[in-house]
Amino acid sequence: MKILDWLIIKEFLKTYFFVVVMLILIVLVLDFTEKNDTYIRNEVPSGEILRYMGNYGLYLNNLLTPITVFIAVIFITSKMAGRTEIIAILSSGVSFVRLLVPFLSAAVMIGAISFVLNGWILPGATAGVTEFRIKYLDKGRASTDPNIHVKVGPDTYAYLSRFYRTGNTGYNFTLEEIRDGELISKLSADRILWDTTTNAWKVMNWRLRKLRPDGEDYTVGEQLDTVLSITPADFDLPENHHETLKLPELTQQIKILEDRGADNVSYYRIERYVRFMSPFAALILTFIGVIMSARKTRGGSGFQIAMGFLLAFIYILLFILSRTFAENGAQYPIFAVWLPNIIFAVTGLVLYKTVPR
């Protein structure tokens, strides 16, 4: 079987990479066609467009992995079944489990590549896509989105109506300390400025209220130096910031947010769960794909490939829904993230009882 093992692994990987390239090229062409008028109108340099398409292609590779793996394994297995090669292998005394070895070995290779991409390469590509869209498609927004809320401590919350990247200046700033549902103090200011020489914030035209059981203290001033556990980067984070961090950076960011007591730390934890979960999808979908297409059918492999597309889309849909449930406050987010893999793994074990022996 060793020679046959290497032939199957070679054909599997070759077909997988061919399908990946073809699907990515199709999506990139459609994306370019849709955005071409915007590129021309905003005078986007050709080099920037090519860099964006390269980054976007890496992003698509990760997104399309369930589809490409399923298509590749069904195509290879159904072709072997159509030529009665699987029947001949099983008739020679080779068990179906032994037949699965080269397929699962190739799936492990794909999963390992996927893990490296997810952990260290894809985050940079995602950041590049985001920067390109902000700079050229949104015409370089000078400010962040309005109404920014940031938790800077276990009981402390900051708010800005708008933060401008040029000058690192925010407007309509408030800093509230709320303990056990009661307001303890509130610092308000017309403007907040990041001092690059001291790496600290300067609060301009400020008002400070400190509430006491018997009343309150109220003070005002023109300028106040303050130390906050945040930097301008915390006001300028894209919505998908957790997707732009490499795995070590993601782990470090989770620790920072936990120390700060931030509410959005769950998004970063879930992203970390996803990066460890995703590589196993290739293994599970390969197992199901071989089982589904190992039997010879009169209609050829067309129906099986169509079923592969359908099941792959179902997997992606389940993944999106389970991640949404996890981000919306599921009691056990790690279970919600792993739910698609669990469902398909159980499905594969049930289907295993139907394979030819």
C-alpha cells in the first residue's frame, strides 16, 4: 500500500490546490469587476490593488477550505470508485480503515498548513485588506467611527464622540467610575489629547464630579494630565481587530483585556478557539467525503460532487451560526464554536456503518 498511499496523497493535494486556486481566482475576478469603477474614481495605484488582491486571496483560502477539501476528496475517491479501484483494494484484504490512512494523512497536512495560516500569516493579510478598504475605498477616513465606548478598568468606562487620527485628539470625552451600579465620579472634557513626549493623555477644559453620600465635589480646570490604561490605538481599532492579530499577539491581547476588565474580551477568546478548531475541519470533512464517494454509482461523480458542495456549505453555515451564538453570549462559547465539528464528526461515524467492506 505504500506506493498507493503516496499516489493518493499526491493526487489529493494536487486536486486540493488546483480547486483552491480556481475558486480564489473566480472570486477575485468578480471582486475586481465589482470594485473597478471605485479604483478608477479614487485613482488607486495598480501595485496597491495587486497587494490587496493577494491579501484577499489568502483570506479566501481560509474561508473556502471546507469546500475545497470536500470537493478534492470526493473527486479523487469517486474517480477511484468509478474505475473499481476501491473494490479491488478492499478485495485484496485491505480494510477500509487502512484505505482511509492516505486520505487522512493528506488532510493532516492541509490542517497543519491551515493552522499556520490562521495563526501567523492570515492576520497580516486581513489587516492589509482592512487598511486598503479604509484608505482607498472609504477615501481615508480622518476619524474613527463616532460614539466610542471603551472599558479602561474593572469599574471605569471612557467615552468619546469622535477620535481623529491626525493629532491623536478626541472630543466630548467622559470618564466614569461606576461601582455596584452607582456613579462614583465623572470626569468630562471638551477635548482629550495624546502627548507623544510623555505617552500620556492631556484633558482640556475639564469638569470633575465626585459623588458622596452627603453631596458632591465639583471642580473645573483648563488642563489635566491623566494616566489611563489605553492608547490612541484603542480608539482606532477596526471592527475585526481580533482577526488581525497573530496567535501570540491574540493571547497577549486577551490578557490585557482581562486585566482591564473589558467587556469585549469574549470576541478575542472566541477567535482563539476558532483558530484551534478550524484545522480539524479538514480531517472530519475528508473522513465524510471518502465514506460518501467510496461506493460506485451509475450516474458518475457529478451527483457526489454536488452533494459535497451542499454539505460544505452546510458546514460553513453552521460555523457562522455557531460563532454568532458564541459572540452573542452563549453560556459555553467553546462548545458553540466546536459544534459544527462535533455534528459532522457524529454524522461521519453514522455514515461509516454504510461503507462497503
